Amino acid sequence: MTARIDIPAIPVVKAPQTAEVLASLPVLSDAERAALVARIKRLLEEQDAVLIAHYYVDAEIQRLAEETGGYVSDSLDMARFGHEHPARTLVIAGVRFMGETAKILNPEKRVLMPTLEAECSLDLSCPAAEFVPFCDAHPDHTVVVYSNTSAEVKARADYVVTSSIAVKLVDHLRKQGKKILWAPDKHLGAYINSVTGADMLIWPGSCVVHDAFKADALAALKKERPGAAVLVHPESPAAVIALADAVGSTTQLIEAAKRLPNKEFIVATDSGIFYKMQQAAPEKTFLEAPTAGKGPSCMACAHCPWMAMNSLARVAVALETGANEIHVEEEIRRKALRATQRMLDFAKTLKAPVLGDA
Ligand code: 13P
Ligand code: SF4
């Protein structure tokens, strides 16, 4: 079956430059940083709060989540952990859809984020005002959306998935004879289509970070380093995926780094993941896959500008003032919960839902 791209024009997403975002954050001395970490630890305890971080945020936030009984993971496992943890407040260090997913699953909990400005180009490329009529125009399709979407888009979906289970869920639906309307990532959609052969209509969104990985430069780097294995997140273009030794979600790529015998890896995903990759395989070496442009001319330089907005200082302020609380309108939340809960239920039916799948 071929994948078709047959969609209304989507908004042009204007992303901030990662280097500018990082330059705008205050530089802290070691003493200031230590004081901030101590303050956050105290606030987490006082407020019955737990810190849940994505692999792409600042390594210091990831370390703090680990040290305080919180969690660092991919978007599926962040949702699961927050759902199962008894804390009254969830502090989600990541991007807005991750905070919204936490709220959709946990309406009784307070969900805070270090900043509400942390968007995602996939989410922004798929506004509900355009997506809903598109779905309505294709009533014979099962609507499967990536977790990187707004609560409103999830509310119109039949299923939500993350990259760790997307192939398996679509294949499961294909076996039931379903036609799929997939949104918003065109590269992930094309990848799922190439693996499953499902009949798919694909929304043409993309991730500003992964879309910038370059196959030609990657092939050249591979030649220079013949012993290196290539790890690729499936939000990358097909030509980059074609060069991969392992394709998978962030957790699956970390597992592949541990499992594969290679000593060196070229990694086509956000460089924030290197903190956990290095921890998982300390004797191995990780190199960034090449992106479009270099230095000031690259937009994201393999690091998401919105993930970069998460800082220790903002975690502290959110906890101290209750700022940046996530609210989802109840009617939307209830509808979005249906497809989001199906994601968790489907993940439960898989033998190895997250790990070792790459
Ligand atoms: P994961 O689901 O693999 O964590 O990916 C989320 C994401 O935003 C990747 O860019
Ligand atoms: Fe969205 Fe890409 Fe950033 Fe992930 S890395 S949050 S997909 S913009």
C-alpha cells in the first residue's frame, strides 16, 4: 500500500533558534547552581511534587529528577510514570504536549511546567481547526495521532501513540482491515507505512530538529567511522532512516546503544539524550549526526529550542509560585482521555512495550 499526502496547507512553523534560547538563560556559578538544586529539592518535598523529565532537557534537570525519586524517560513512559505516581503535583520538564498528556490522564493532580512557551513544531503544524474538518472529510479512516499534538487534536483521535508503539499499533489496526489517518509527523508516518504497509493518509508536519539531519553528510561520516553504528529517531527523513543500524523511540535508542556491540555511535536525535546514553553505556562514544548548516547557520543544531527553554531556575519558580500550571478544558480532556488511555492500554498488551525494540 502506498502512503498518500493529501492534506490542506499547514501553518509554517517559526521556531526560535536554540543557540539564542540558551544564550538568554542566566549563567549560574557553581554555588548558585547548588543553592538552586537544594531549593528545588526542598520545594518538591514540601509540595508533595515529583519531577518528570524528558531525555532532551538540560542534563542538570535530568540528574535532579533522578536524585529526587522522579523520572527521566521518553514521552510514553513519562505519561505512565506520572499516572502511577502518588504525588499530588507533577512537574513536567519537557514540552507542552507532555504537560497536557499528564493533565489528561491525571485531572486530580496539579501539573506544573518550567515554562508554557515550550512548544513542539509537530503540535504547531497540526491545529485542531484544520485537523478536525480533515478527519470529518475522511470518516472511513481510523484517526491515529502522535502524542506530540494538542489536547484538542487528541480529542478528535481514535488512538494516541508515541514513537515507541506507533508501528505496532498501526500494524494491529492494519490487520483489522482499517485505513489510517495519521498526524502530524510525515517522516514517522512514512516510516510506519514502510514497515507495516498500512493504507495511510499522512499529515505533512515535521520536527524542526529531526528534519534537519542530512543523509549525505551522515553517509560521509559513516565512511570516516566504519565501526560506528547509526541510531535514528523515526522523526528523521527516510534517507537518514535508511542509513540506520537501529530506528526507535528515545528509550529504544538508549537500549540499542547498550545492546549493540559497537564502541562508537552516530546519533540522529536531540543531543540531550547523550546524558542518559552515556550513563547507560559509559565505555562507549556518542557523536551527533550532521545537521543542515553549522554553528550560527543551523536552527536547532540537534537540540530542540523548546526543550532548551527548561531550566533549573524555571523549575524552582514554578514550584515556588505555582506558575505555569497546565489546564485542559474538561470536555476536551474527557474526549482526549479516550484515545490517550487506549495508548496506555495497548502498550500494556505488548510484551516489551518500551525496551529493546529498536
Ligand atoms: P519520544 O516519544 O521518543 O520520547 O519522542 C518525543 C519527541 O518529542 C521526539 O522528538
Ligand atoms: Fe517537538 Fe521535535 Fe522538539 Fe520533539 S524535538 S519536542 S518533536 S520539536
